[in-house]
Amino acid sequence: MSTQYDIVIFGATSFVGQILCQYMVAQYPEGEIVWAAAGRSQSKLNSVVKSLKQNIPTIIADSDDEMLLRYMAEQSKVIISTVGPYALYGSSLVKVCAESGTDYVDLTGEPQWIRKMINLHEATAKASGARIVHCCGFDSIPLDLGNFYLQQQAQKVYCAPCTTVKMAVYQMKGAGSGGTFASGINMFKEASTDAELTKGLKDPYFLCSKEHGFSAVQRDVQTAVYDEDFDAWVAPFVMAVINTKIVHRSNELNGKAFGENFKYDEVIRIGKGFGSHITASAIGLGMRIFPLAITLPPSGYLIEKILTKPGEGPSVKQQNSGFFDLRFIGKTDAGQRLTVKVTGDKDPGYGSTAKMLVQAGLCLAQDISKAEKAGGFWTTATVMGEPLIKRLTERAGLTFTLLD
Ligand SMILES: NC(=O)c1ccc[n+]([C@@H]2O[C@H](COP(=O)([O-])OP(=O)(O)OC[C@H]3O[C@@H](n4cnc5c(N)ncnc54)[C@H](OP(=O)(O)O)[C@@H]3O)[C@@H](O)[C@H]2O)c1
């Protein structure tokens, strides 16, 4: 397939899409990467491109218009989409990319929608050669690749996989955007009227194949727990609902390389004292109440009014002062232990996410040939792995370090 662009950023006018475009011009001199900015409004695209001070071509496409989406997809090696909530606006684009053999990356964290896309389009993507990779932002790149890196180190040091891995957020500073809140709210609303989906969201193997055969019961922290490995009170981590599913899918796509009984879970490390116990309990309680509160009319209305609106998000100052520090503790079947640290130098949801998404798209366009990795629904660890870690450490401010 001969294409005009390496990447097209669809949703260039979104809050995160604009950060992506600014990162592209800051990182690559004009002409080094052949790319275009796409969206549904020519006037909004024009004002984004004007602010970039580079001559970036634009493409008009609406997420409801398959003909325009196909025209856009056929012009590019990779489509990078920030048009979300994806469950509301993303389905036609995945269909079109799967049919046209165009590679695709996005920022969804919506497991119900990913499941639906895999069911509908996996066979088509395998036939056309399209590599579809969801979750290329803070959820789930640092987690999927953090585990991948830990497993690589375990093979080097112990010649065995870590069959139990715990991840704890040690530190994190950042804020949410309207688009992210809208995606989360939509997911809880869908689940409130769909018992199958509610069950699916609790299933760590929800994104594995029907024939996965995994049965290991996973730790599922819902309230304050004292964790001996992290030597502190820990609380549930909101992103675990998507990240754990992605990591288990990576295990299956990797031929169960981390083990038939691989266990993986995620928490936030709060601290040691009584105050930390109370904080961890409060986080657990809040996370149990929120999905219910958002689906009930009076509280749901109030919450939606208070939360940031679509198109809004953290200021540049907040993005630059943000960061994240994640720790992975892995154990082999023989009880040998490794700790890995993954950090990012900007706020996780926007500053860092934008850099990760761009590098994931470029990695598919430039580093991973179709002969090397065939079409299908992949995860970042299984289709990009080491080349993406290299890009993220060289160009996106992430670090991956073995601590012991
Ligand atoms: N995984 C992560 O770590 C992570 C981090 C950040 C964001 N996200 C996700 O990324 C997505 C974007 O977030 P955001 O805060 O940047 O959202 P946002 O500012 O609300 O932007 C939404 C975008 O969708 C576009 N859009 C809406 N309907 C469309 C249609 N029919 N056709 C074409 N475009 C359409 C909007 O275009 P207009 O500008 O023309 O209105 C806008 O560009 C959300 O789904 C969010 O959950 C994920």
C-alpha cells in the first residue's frame, strides 16, 4: 500500500490532540516526519495548525462518516486517534482501519468497547495486515511495558519469568480532562444497565480469547490493605480495571510466557501510619461509591456539572510539574525477586500520554514491519516491546530501571 503520510493525528483539535501536535513540532523539524492533522471542523483545525507555526496539512473526517474515514485511513501508514469517548465515536474508524490494512493506535481505557472491537474486527485485521493497538497512553503503556521490562530482566537474571507481579503507584501528580471523565462516566452508565458487562469489568481475562484457559485467582484490592512487599498501606488504583486486562492479554499473546498461573495486580502505595490506613480506606470507599453515584439522577447530574468539561484539562504548568513513579515487584516460582521502577517526567494523563501515543504511532510506522508483526489486535508490549521502550526513554521522558 503506498501512503502519503507516516501518521495522521485524528482528533488534532481535542485537548490531548493539541498537546500531541505541539509535541510533534517541538520534537521533529518540519519534513522529518510526514504527518497530517485531522478532525471534523476545518476552522478548528486551521487554528490548531496556525498555532504550530509549521506547514501541516489537514484532513476533514467525521467519526460518523465511513467514506471520509476510509479516505483518511488510506492516506496514512498509521492513524493516531484521540477522538473519544471511543465507545461513542470510535467504532467506525477501527472498522475502516481493519478493512483497509491501516495501523491504528488510540488512548481508550474502555474495556467494554475494546472487547466489542476485537470480536467484530480481529479476523478482518488479521487478513488485511492492520495492527490495531488500543490503550497507548498512561493506561496502559507504562504498566504493560513495565511488566514486559521486568520479565526481560527476570529472564536475564534468573532464566525464569516472574509469575507473580505487583505494581504500586509510588507517586503521581496530574489532573484529569473532560474527555477522560466523559469516557469513564459513559463506561459506568453502560455497565449500570448491562449485567454481562458488569461481570466482564471484574474479569481480569476479559480481553483474552475465549480459549485462554487461565484460572489463577487474581488479588483484587478494594479497600485498605497492608502490603508486606511494599511495606505500606495500599489502596485500589482506578486504572487497574483496564491495565490488568491488557497485561493478561499480553501474556496470552506472548504464548503465556509469564506463566499459565500468572498473577498481576495494581495498587496505590499510601504510607505506613494510621493516617495512611484512613486515606487508603477513604480511597477504597470513594471508588465503590462513584460508579453508583454517577448513574443515579441527582448525584450523577451534580458530579457531571462539577467535573471538567470535554475540551478542558490541566494547564501547561500543571502538565510540566506533573510526574509519575511506578514500582513493580516480581517473583519467580522459585521465590526469586526483582524490583523495577518506571517513571515519567510530565503529568501522566496529558503531558506524558501525548508523548507516549505519538511514539507508539511512530514505532508502528517506522520500526515494526508488517513482515515482522502481522495484522491483528495487539498490545504495546507484544507488538512494539523493546523498540518502544527505546523511543520512550530517548524521546518521551520515561525511565525503566532495575532496582535490585
Ligand atoms: N488513556 C489515557 O491515558 C488517556 C489520557 C487522556 C485522554 N484519554 C482519552 O482520550 C480521549 C480524548 O480526550 P480529550 O480530553 O482530549 O477529549 P476532548 O478534548 O473532549 O476531545 C474530543 C475530540 O473528539 C472530537 N470529536 C467528537 N465527536 C466527533 C465526531 N463526530 N467526529 C470527529 N471528531 C469528533 C472533538 O472534535 P471537536 O474539537 O471538533 O469538537 C475533539 O477533537 C478521551 O476518550 C479520553 O478518555 C486517555
